Amino acid sequence: MRSLAVLLLAFSLNNAAQADCPRIISQSPYITHQLDYLGLKTCLVGTSRYDQSLGLPTTGGLLDPDSEAILALQPDLWITSDWTDLDIFRAIQAKSQFALRLHSFASMRQIENNLLEIAQHSRQPAALERAHAFAATWRAKAALIKAVNTAKPKVLLISSCSGLPYAFGQDAYLSDLFIQMGFTVVGNPQRITHLPITPQANPLEKLIGSTLPDFVLLFERNVTEACRLMQLPKQTRLISLDGALFLQPAPTLLQAMETLKNHPTLFEPPNK
């Protein structure tokens, strides 16, 4: 009888937890990553068109949220970013239970705040604990890397060498992260600089030549042929990193930092 009572209690607690789980819509994959870290991914009832692999109803994107689809899902919490036009956000917000418009791309502090906001509005104590843990965890990891990163190399942060590459500037969460880890980030002040490469001009090569970084960090898994064909300053080396881990303002950055800590060449003295 006692074992049966325990089973019934566990069943009732599970049902209560599911009942308490808010109906959430994520308007971007990076928000889905944040929800996953907080243990709230199972609360999703809808996602953007870029998260179709989850098999949930889709609600457009950050720039073009589908208000009809969003409201039809009756979310308790609709989460988008400041890429969504404020007037569009307010129109949907007025008809929703609750909505968040996150600021996520300028600093690591913003990511911390995102997690806290989401956790608080989810009313899930475990999510709030995880949100508080994120700040302490990433800062501790950054301090460990900074301690071994004594050379403080100059780095230029680039999405790729082909297609539609862009550089991260000083006003970007990724630059903030690398600065906290002891790197000297070079580039333009603005958050993103687009570098459209044409047969006539290569603004990426020009930016590398003007900033003279020790490392160009490319957020793609391999150094492509387009990268190898560039004429680089003598001291500059190319290093590829997994963009899937770095290019989301989300707790995937914790795993990204682990890959840096064990990198074979990033902490070697710069070439002179």
C-alpha cells in the first residue's frame, strides 16, 4: 500500500508540474536555447519558422511575427526580441496574456537579464535557480581562461569568409565575452559590420589589414578556401570555431567557453 501511495503522489506531482508549466511561444532559436537551459523547453506550444525541427506550430520570425498564429495558441508567455518592431510587439502584447521583448545582443549582462526575466515570468523556482547560476558559471569560466590568457592577443571576430560575412564590433555580446576572457577585441565600434565580398573588393581582407589582429576567429567549423586565399598580415593566424555554440546569445556559450579553454593554439604567444 505504501508503494502505491508513493506512486500516486509522484503521479499527482507530475501532473501538477505540467499544469503549472506556462504555455510559451519562442520567436527565435536563441530564445529556445535560453528556455532549454532553464528547463522550460517542454512548455513550448509554438516556435518561429526557424525551429521547425521541434514539430510545433510556427509563428513567423522576429521581423514578421504572425499575430494570428500567436494569438490562436493562447500563450501565457510570448517571447520575442528587440528585432521585432515595437509597434508590432505592442499590438500583439495588448491581446496576449503576457509578452517579453528581450534585449540580447549587446552584452553578456543582457543574456543574464533575459534568463532572469523569463524565469521570473515562468513562476518556476527551478528555472529561477538556473538563471542565477548562469551568471556565476560563465563569469567563473571567463576568469579561468583569463588567468591562462596572459598574452592578451588581439582578435577580430568574423562570422565567415564567404557568403555574407560580418564582423562583431565592440558593442556586441560576443566581444564582451572575449574581453572578459582577457582578449583584446579589435574592429569597428558598432555591433555588426557587414562585409559584402565582391569580385572587385574584399572588405574583410581590408579590415584585417587595418586592424592587424593576432588571430582572426572565424565562427564556422573549418577554415574555407575563401579564407586561405586572403592575403593576411604576417602575424595574423586564422582559427575556426563552432558557430553553433558562439553565434547565439544564449547559454550555449558555456559549452563554447569549454572549447576555448582546451584550444591547442589560441593561447600561444602571438607571431611577430
